[in-house]
Amino acid sequence: MVDRINYEAQVNQMPYPYLPQQGSSNKRKLGMMVAGGLIGMNAYYLPVKKDTFVQRGFDMKRNDNFSQIRSLRNIAEEVERNEVSTESKMILQQMGLSEDITAITTKCDALEKEVTDAASVKNIKDKFIACFDTHKNKTHLMDSACSDAYREVKWNKFRWGVGIGAAVGLALGLMSSRD
């Protein structure tokens, strides 16, 4: 019995042959996370699906229209107070509108109808489909809206790839650094 107690005491006092330092463990986790993120960046080069492209293009068009509507509503409030700023005058001039509340309201209604009316939405989506079918990977031949949508889909894939790759890399780093 005494020998067993002495043996356990000796084993508990013996230094382990190698204990990794906590700093090296953190470096391993960080390295795996960065490596996973770098590998995930290749998601940028995955092919773009037509449905994703069309939906992203329409979403961008809708967001742009609603942004213009918000801007025009602010300008309409300025027109009511007779305090139209130079920036507002430039926006109205760019849209071909006068400093008239009825013209601004009509333009707002047209912008909203463009992205809410079923026939108009179908026409917009058909335009994106035709552009995708014609110029698939040649974004320099697309019009600006289609090119922006295509680029946004690619960058979205890039961001998701980096995020998922980094998460997988971190998980692998955590598993490999367990003591």
C-alpha cells in the first residue's frame, strides 16, 4: 500500500514531456482560421445562378427606387416650407422635376408602382434574365444595373466563403489545439 501511494506521488510530480504553451495554441487557432478564410475566398469563383442574379438585381432596383422615394419625400417637405436646398434642386433637376409637390408626388407614385406592380416587376426580371442569358460571364458587356447585380452576387459569395471558411478553420484549430 505504501509503495502505491509513493508511486502516485512520484507520477504526479513528474514533468510532462511536452505541454504546448497557450500562446502557440492561440497561434494555431488563428492560423487555421486564416487558412480556412483564405480557402473560403475561392467561393468568389463559383458560378452565378440565374435565379440568384435576377433576384439580387431586382432587390437592388427596388432598394434604389425606395431610396429615391425617401429623398423625394424629404424634398417635398422642403418645398412646402419654401426652403429648398441646392442639393435638393440638383436632385430634382437630375430627375427632370420642378419644385412642385404634385410633380414630386406623381414621380414617387411612378417609382413605387415600378417595383410593386406585377407586370412591371415581370418586365424588370425579364430584362435581367435576358441580360444574364446573353452576357453570362462578360460583365463588361452588361448594362450598369446588371453588372452591379452580378458583381454584388460574386462579392456576396466571397463574403460568405470567407466567413464559413474562417469558422471551419477556427473549429479545426480548436480541435487540434486541445490538450
